[in-house]
Amino acid sequence: MRGLRIIETRRARSLRRDATGAESILWKRLHNRALGGFKFVRQAPIGPFIADFLCRECKLIVEIDGETHSTDDEIARDARRTVYLQEQGYRVIRFVNAEVYENVEAIAKAILLALNETAR
């Protein structure tokens, strides 16, 4: 249930306040229904995890992975996280910070394509 998980809500607010550069750049492309009219929220708690960006309507999660997602342990943890989110009915797509910095337009197009596929 939304609104009852105080610890997760506080953590999500903290993550919103301390967004990475890549997250801030992408958020400018996603907020206020700027991408295809789809509504996104940032740092949304889902079970034990917090999704970077979530379109509830399409059940699409967009994750932006930084340098901390590069070791074998972290990659395995991300894979377990993705499996959990998929079991909850979400589709997860991932990008790395460098992709956002280098070509946010291509990232936005890929997200819009995923949204349109999911919305069908």
C-alpha cells in the first residue's frame, strides 16, 4: 500500500533530493508528462526496492546505473532485483550514466518505444 511505509518514503525523498547528474538530466525529459504524455514518478518504493523512475500506467521502471553497478556482486544484486520487480508485473529497462550524458535523446526514444509497446 502506498503511503504507509514511512522508512521507504523517507529514503525515496532523500534519493530525490540527492539525485545523480544523470538522473537529473533524464528527469527533465520525463517529468510533467513530457515524454509521450506518460506520467513518471521518481524514486518510487516498490516492495523492498526503490525504482529510479516509474510509469505506473504502463508498469515500466527505468533504472539509471552508475559506477556502483559494475562489480559481479552488484550485477547479481541488480539481476535479483529485476527478477523481483518482474514478478510484481513490472518491466525494467536499464541504462548507465554515460549513456544519459552522451545521448539523452536516444535514451528518451528507447523509453518511449518501451512505453508504447507496454501500452498496447
